[in-house]
Amino acid sequence: MAIDLNEYNSNLKPTWCPGCGNFLIHMSLKKALSELDITPSQTYIAFDIGCNGNGADKINTYAFKGLHGRAIPLAAGLHLANRKFTVIADLGDGACFHEGLDHLIHAIRSNYDITILIHNNQNFALTTGQATLTTDEEKPMYGLPDSKPERTLEPSEIILSPNPSFYARGYSGDMQQLTELIKAGIQNKGCSVIEIMQLCPTYNEECTPQWFMQRIHKVEDSANTLEEARKIGTITNENINTGIIYRNTELETYYELQENRKDSQSELVDEVNQYDIQKLFDQFK
């Protein structure tokens, strides 16, 4: 029996712009936790700086705000300290693919057992519409009225390059599919990356619900090879594939690769009091 959705509500209301995709992403996350019977007190969410971070105090779980681009290492540390909790990193395309790009790559490579939600609205919306790595080339932005000069990079190429254990893409306007993708990511053993194509009616006016629906195609089965996944994951002007794009269940998690920890039945957070660290403190007197 699913946990009542109201258990995940805080007493604060989100202040996103009307029509922002964050409303449905936020609800999809709560529905996923509810349907998996993961209680609020069993959940850590590391939020980044950005519009997505506005949800940190709007959900009744353990929620933390990291520095810009640093939600992923915060989530990794939370997981390694206490594996009993479900740990989620929640950040935007700007934070993830700019300040946090190195953290994304190494989290996938290390295969920490966390779920990463990337809100891809193709701009830095909190700072009024600056271009990001995912913004279309030559597109005028509020911070670049003469258009973006740099080449656009393909998120799927970045995510697939370290061979992830799980990579999916959803759309903020399809809450049913997105909820299922988040559930699958949480249940996956290892680092799960879910890229979410997000509506931003304030600073990305061209990408309306109609624009997305004309281009989105749902894939039924994940790719068997990275080469096939790259073909499915590539976004074009005419096509955006959503669904589970790639899954590799043979990868060991970071914890399983640690010979001195993989068979441990205790958590690091419980072992802290076993060590006398006073001598360490004395060195700094």
C-alpha cells in the first residue's frame, strides 16, 4: 500500500513561475517515493542552486542545499555515510553540465548508489535566462541578445561516456511516465541518471507543450549497447526519445568495490563513535 502523498508535503508552497515544469517534476518525485513505500524519514535529497532548489523546503524529507554544481558529491557523501537511506541529487542543466560536470562524470564512473535528477530547461532560469551547454546554438537569450556563440553539446553523450548503470530521459509534461522512470532509477542498484526535459515558459518560450509533444517519442526497450544508446539518446530538432535509454546491471557499485567495506553490516555514520579523534584535534591547537 502506497504512503499517503500528503506525508511528503511541507507547509510551504512552491513559488515557481506559472506553467513551470518543476511543479510536475516535484509531484512525480513525491509520487515515486509514495508508490515505493519510501517514507519521508528514509529519504535524503540534495538540492542544487537554481529554480529546482526552490523545492528543498517544499518537500517533507531530509533536504539539503549544496553549493552551485555540488549537489552530486553531497548526495554521494550522504549515501556512503548511511546506505539505509534513499539518496537523490536534484539539480538543473546549468549546475549539472557547467559547475558540476566533473562531479556528474565521476559519480557515474564510481557508480554510487544514488539517483540524479537533471532538470533540463536549456537555460539558467534563476538568473533570468542565461545560456547553458544545452541551449540551442545561435539562440538569442536574455544574457546573450545576439545569440549563443558556442556549440551545443549533447547531454546523452556526456552521460553515456562513463558507461552508466542506468540512464533515462523523461518529460515534465508526462507525469505518469516520469514517475515510473524515477521509481526505476531509485530501484536500480548503482548510479541512476534521469534527464528531464522541462518546460520553462518564462525564459524558453519556444519549447511549449505543443512543441514537445510533436517531437517526443517513447522508447519501449532500453539499448543493449552504448553505441545503440547514443543513437537513441541523441536529441534532434525533430525527435526527442524518452524512456529508459540504457541499463547495465552488471556493474558493481562503489561500495561493492571497497574490499574493506563491501561485507560490512554497519554504516559509517554508526561507527564514528568507535574512534577517539581527540589526538587529531590536538594537532590543531
